[in-house]
Amino acid sequence: MPSREEVAYFGAGPAPLPTSVLNKGAQAFVNYEDTGLSLAEISHRSATANQILADTKAALTSLLSIPDNYEILFMHGGGTGEFSAVVFNMVAVWAEKRRRAAVKAFGADEDKILETVRQELKEELRLDYLVTGSWSLKASQEAANLLEPLGKGFVNVALDTRANNNGKFGVIPPEETWNLTKSKTEGGPGSAFVYYTVDGVEMPALPACLDSTQPNLEDAPLVVTDMSSNFLSRSVDVSKYAVIFGGAQKNIGITDVTIVIARKDILSNIPPTPFLHALGIWSPPAILNWSLIAKNNSLLNTMPIFSIWIAGEVMRGLISNHRNLEGQEKVANAKAEAIYNALDSYPHIYQVVPSNTVRSRMNICFRVRGGEASEEKKFLEGAEAKMLQGLKGHRSVGGIRASNYNAVPMGNIDRLIAYLKEFAHKNHST
């Protein structure tokens, strides 16, 4: 039976955790701080649970320098659940903005207000999606599915990177080619939000066309992003986003927890439920209702306190090791660079999937001999024999994926690089 030190794990999620956190978690799972109770047993309404929530929020706020006008939510459902939550909540926010404008114009004439917003919804509601990989594609499809009872055309795929890359993801064209909904200033209706995901590709920074210097302006784009894959691996200016979310099971902790960072004005801009229903829009289900979750301090229902505690321990470890995320970003960059350099040294054997301008530092995806099934099978079998595990690509896309999450030590990166070189040399002439 192999020891933990013998296995180099590169799984994409659940991903590796620091061994120190696991050891401490093992004790907390049996007897938390000598209370005689497991963290899996304590009440989520207890003072202990509330303190764990507060401590984890404080650690995340410290790491990301989250401004005071943002709220941190702990939710269920993973990133997939947030695909739906984004639509429910952000469309409601759009409707409330239009309702308040109509109230200013028509006062207490509720029929006129409803008629006006209903017509605006039909003609002007747009949700912009930047589809750069399989997960952003799924998010856009979920949006279209949820809005289909209202009609079609509400989801604007402003960018589908497959269009100019032979039907494959991996290259992001210049921003001036994107088809974002025009703002009111530009003569358009403005979008309810612009959504993008870090999935297989990683934009080096927030796209310039979305980088508003005055994010609270009425006409500024509301940027929503799924950062599950690179959360807490680099510094982020939270103030430039309306909503950031990420599943915990990659860089933050274990499954069961999804973290949402939302601007407070987003949470306070939800219209009355009867008004939404009169428009034909579903109100956000309670379990996905950001405003409701915030009002209940993420304790609307029973939250997995143990999982939140694990996330907090991971965050406090980052603070202890690096103080902020700049140090962790340097480590992540160095690990990714080392792997990419090894892959690029053998282009006849390995082909990196995304363009080098948008390569992900977290999920390093490549093919062996152009995706030849027998060669990739041989590669994976050889890796397993050397205890290099979790390298098989996602079932929907195949190939090889080495996930370089924060808890993967440089020693394991070195072992992977040594195998890449060995495999390339052995198969050079075959």
C-alpha cells in the first residue's frame, strides 16, 4: 500500500489538499478542540459554527483584499448550481433596475410600470456569455434553457472561441472581434451581465473591454466570473467584478462548498416576487437566492461546517506561508512554467491544447501524438506505474490534464517532468 508521499496526485477536483490540513482535519473530524464532538456533528447554528464562518470569511477577505461593499456567501451546488443561480439572481437584478426606472417615470401606476418592464424584457434583456471552454458553454446553455419559457434570443454568445479554431477551444481572438451587447451609451440595450469562466484557458487579466474604471456606473458592465479553477492562485482586484464564484474542491478545500463573492448592491436589488412572476420570470429558488442566503449568514439550511472549516484552514495556511496571494502566484507560475517548458521541448510527442497566450496555470491540458488513443493509454499506464495519478483528461474532452493546484508540491512537478522526458525519449522513434 503506497504512502501519501509516494503518490503524486494531479486530479482536477477533488484536488490535493495540504497534508497538514488533512492531519488537523482528521483530529477535528473525531474530536474538535477537545469538545468531544466531531465538526461533522456540531449544530450549524451553534456559536462554534458561527465562529468558523466568521474566521473563514476573515481569511478570504484578507487574501483577496475584499472591499467592504461585498458579501461572502457559502452555498451548495458547486459551479453547476451557480450556472443557474447567476441567471435567477442577475435577471432579477436587471428587472428591478427597470422597475425602479419605471416607478420614477410613472409613479404609482402599477399597470403602466408592469407593461413597460414587460415590453423592455421582451425587447432588451440580454445575457452576454464568453464561451471559451466546455464549462462556459454549459453555463450559456443552462441560461438559454432557463429563459426558454420567455422566448429565444435572450442569451448572446458574444464569443465562441471554436468559431475561428476549427471547432475547438484553445484560442481567444482579439477583443475587438467579440460581439458584446452594446451599452446604452453606445446605443444598445446594455446586457444584464457579462459572464466568463476560467476553464482550460486562462485570461492573463480581466479583458480590457470589461474593465470599467467606474464599476458602479449604471451603464458599466456587470462582470460575473467562475473562478473555480484558479481561485486563490493569483491576486485579483475583486472591485472590478459584480460576482465571483468558485467551487471549493480545487484550490480551497473539499466538496460541498461553493464560495460566492457578490457586491452588496447586487444583493439588495431584487424586486418583489409578485412582480417577477407577473413578468413571467421565476423568482430565485431559496437555495440559490443570493440575497436570502446573505440575510441568513449562509445558514438558511444546514451547511457542511466541516467543509467550511477545511477551507478556512487552507486559507490560513496561505496567509501563514505567503501573507497574501502574490507569493502563491509566483509559486503557481513557476510550477506551470516548468511543465510547459518540458512539454514544449518535445513537440513531436506532446501538443499543448490551448494557445500559449491563454494557457492555464492550473489545468495543463495536452495530447500525446495528436491524441492517438493507444499512445495516450500507454502514457497514462506508464504514469500510474510511477504513482503519477489523476492525469486522465475530462471525460467530455479526453486527452491528458495535469492539474497544478496550490497543494501540488514542486517535488511532484519534478516527478511529472522526469516522466514526460522519459516517455518522450522512449517513444521518440516509434
